[in-house]
Amino acid sequence: MNQLTLNLCAIGVFTMTLSVLLGPLLNIPSSFPAIAVATILIFATVDVLSLEGKGGNLFLDWIAGFSSLHRERVIRHEAGHFLVAQLLGISVTDYSVSAWEAIRKGFSGLGGVQFDTSVLDDELRAGRISSQWLDRFCTVWMAGIAAEQLMYPMAEGGGDDRSKFRLILSQIPGMDSVKKERSALLQAKTLIEENQDAFDRLVMAMTERSAVKDCIEVIATTTE
């Protein structure tokens, strides 16, 4: 059960409690809170059992989508991933910047940049991973947070990125994940700042939903 679904359940319980306390004072029909709570709980159940949390993501994205600031923040976050991946030689295969685009393309979660992780997957299956590839992927995973922090007081996204980061590092004995996270975040910020023009042009291209090959061309021509 994802965090949004848990929040919906909590809202349902809160609504029921509040209705019991204030219903008689505000002349709220007793059936109204019951129907509202039932609707929320049914949605949460269907979301978990049938939609794997995608319904909740879509609802959250729809609500947040009314804010132009939120849309810009999401695009900048994903552009950070995209730019740093290309600079470090990790191929980008596709991207989305909304839950609806992610669902339409068959991605999970709220969307994001899709990478070719075959090298990393092969090394993990073999029980070994080179420090070079580990450093590259760690930097890419933290690049979305880095892009936000360079523009806003704090990053709102990146929860999934950090989870993936920590999951991979937990499989490496003796790895200091906190230190590695700080190092990767700093490296990502440095790469974005050193290629600010390419980043800004990439944000524009992703805002227009340009194809992956066109986004790559924007980066290539700006960083030559």
C-alpha cells in the first residue's frame, strides 16, 4: 500500500470521526459521511488490488497539475536525471513527466526518466559491481533532487530515487550509504551547474514533450 493510499484511509477515518462530533451541530445528514468514507475506502482498495497504486498517483498528479509551479518542478527534476545520465554515458530510453503519461507508456509511479540499466543489472546478478558504474548510477539517481535544490529551497520529489539508491547500496557490504548519497548529490549538482545552458534547453525541450532523440541532440549540441 503506497503512501497516498494510506493517506486516503486516514482521511476516511478522520471524516467519520469528525462527522460524529459535528454532524448534529451542522445538520449534516448521517448518510453523507458514511457514503464519503465508503467511497474513499473503496477507491483505496481498488487502487491497491487492481491498479498497483497507479490510481492514487493519477489522482495526486491531477490535483497537483493545476499548479504551474508543480509542473515546472517535475520537469526540472526529470531533466536533471536526463542530463546527468547522458553526460555519464548512461542511455535514456524514454521519459514521462506526469502520472498519466507514465500509465499510458506502461511506467510505474508518477513517471520519470527510463534508463538502460542492463550493465548494472548484469553486475548485480553476478554479485559484483564496479565502482565506476556504481558512482555513475548513484549520481544519476540523485540528479533529480540536485536539480530541484539548485532552483528551490528544498526538493519535494526524489523519494523513489532515494529508495532505489539505498536498496542497491544495502547489497554492498561495508558501504556508507549516507556518505555515498552526499557525494553523489554534490557530483550531480556540479555537473548540472557546469552544463547549465544544456540543462535549461533540455527543460524547454521536455516541456514541449520532445522525443528522446531530440532531447539528446539538444544536450549534444549545447555541450560540444
